[in-house]
Amino acid sequence: MGGGAFGWIELVFFYGIAIGFGVWQWVSMDRKLKKTRAERAAREAAERDGEGPAA
């Protein structure tokens, strides 16, 4: 293998890890946002129905 092949392998490996980590963070944050929004909607629905804490 020539010297250039190792450079390409290094670039693909490094950027593959970086892009993979970014996608993982994006998916993780998306899940957390969906969970938070669902909890807030459930809390607001309970308060509208009079089941929530008295304010």
C-alpha cells in the first residue's frame, strides 16, 4: 500500500468517528426533547382537568 492510502484510511476513520459521534448526540438530544415535551403536555393536561396541584 502506498503512503497515500494510509492518509485516506486515517481521514475516513477520523471523520467517521466524528460524524458518528455527532449523529449519536443528535439522536440522544431528540429523544430527550420528545420525552420532555410529552411530560410537559401530560402535566398541562392534568392541570386542565383539575387533577394537578392547587395553585
